[in-house]
Amino acid sequence: MNSGAVTAPEVARGVCRLFAQAGLVALPEVPLPNGRRTDLTAIDAKGNIIIVEIKVSRADLHGDAKWPDYCDWCDKFYWALAPGLDPAILSEEAYRPESSGLIVADRYGAAIVREAQDCKLAPARRKAELLRIGRLAIRRSMIAADPDLAAGWREG
């Protein structure tokens, strides 16, 4: 992996490549019903929802107090770090190392350093989230094909 300065979009690209090889699909910048927005949200073939929070600097990590708000909306939670960051910074109890997974990524690929613990969503929440995420992905695809749709988009 690249050892130079790596940006968040490059980390996201590497994580998406890893996920694609494993049969997962991922969507960046997914808003959650609680008002937060994930860096990456992925879905596996069984319908499990995985949220990835990307960090490219120590300041970025320590300045983020919102990430625990994501855990109620996924089956697994991962941190994705740029290669220059020491993964030991996530060993503090505040970052839930016992349950959160760890991925190290650059623009060319990624590796899972620590698997995330399963914390299964309730079936009703999973169904609602899968529908919401699916609609978001399809809406983005429609707008990419016809940007004029964005101006008149109506939720419903």
C-alpha cells in the first residue's frame, strides 16, 4: 500500500475495492435517520449492514465524537485508517476495540486488521434501513443519468 499522505476518498476507494472482492456493495455518504451521515455504508449478500468510519489523521479521529451514533444502525462497524496512522490509537476503550473492526486502506486496496463483532439489527430496523438505503442508491443512479431530476425530486 501507498505510504504517502492518503485522503479520505482514497481510503474509501480502497475499502470499496476490498468489499467488492468479498461480494459487498457500498455507498458513500449515507444519511442516517438520527441526522448523522456515514462515510461508507455497505450491504452483504445476506442483507447485513456494515458502516465504515474513515480517518486519515490523529486529529480527525480525536475530533470525532459522533461515531457512536452509527452503531444503532448497522450489524458491524469498522474504522478505516490511512496506512500512516498507527492502529494502536484505536485501542483506547472509547473506540470500542472489543466490538469495532479495523481496516487499513489506501487508494489501491485495503486489508481487514481486526474483524468487527456482529451486533445484529432488529429485523424491523434492518428491513426499513435496507429499503431506505436501496432507494437512496437508486435515486443517486437516476440523478447521475439525468441531473435535471435532482431539482424536482420529491421524497415519498
